Amino acid sequence: IEYLYVAGCSVTSSSKDGLELLVKKWCRTLIELDIGLTSDQKTVDWAVMALVENDEYLKLRKLNLMGTAVSLKPLTKLLNCCKTLASLNLTSCRALPRGMKRMYHSRDDVEGLVK
């Protein structure tokens, strides 16, 4: 699977580790991942950390976290290891500091977050 869109889907809320398991299984081939509107912070953080744990295989170019409560620590780890990420949606991410909550449309924009 290269494109996984589960934004607002029951898989993101029916079990705490369902999303993490999906991401772990397909992280080597994923190019786009949309987990926006996932309400549980731990679910999102675990999914992001599943990507980080497989950083040597990451090809992810587009990630949508809009409306989630993703934590700064797992997001920072992902940004440091995923050199292919060129589109990142952090709009309305309630656990992030002001100024970060927006859409990043290019690799340069995403790299600007790491600095």
C-alpha cells in the first residue's frame, strides 16, 4: 500500500493500537498517510513513532495530521528522520505550539520546522 487514508475512520478510534499496527505493516511502502481527525493523542503518537522506528525504510512524502493532538516529541523525531517528507498538514493540531499549526507545502517548509 502506498496511499493510506483513514482520516475520521473507525480504525483510528476502535482500538488504541489499530492505527499503529496498520502503519507498522505498511510503513516501508507508504508515500501518503492521512490520519487527520484522529481524536486520541496516544493513537496518533504511536502511529508517528511506528514511522520513526522504521526510519531506514521511509519513503513518506505526504502526511496529514490535521485536527489531531499529535505531541511535539514524536513529531520532532519524525521530522529528524524522514528526509522525504514534502507535505505536512499540522492545521488545528491542538497539542502543538502556536506558529506550527499550518500546512507545509514543500520540502523546504518541512525542513524549516527542524531548524
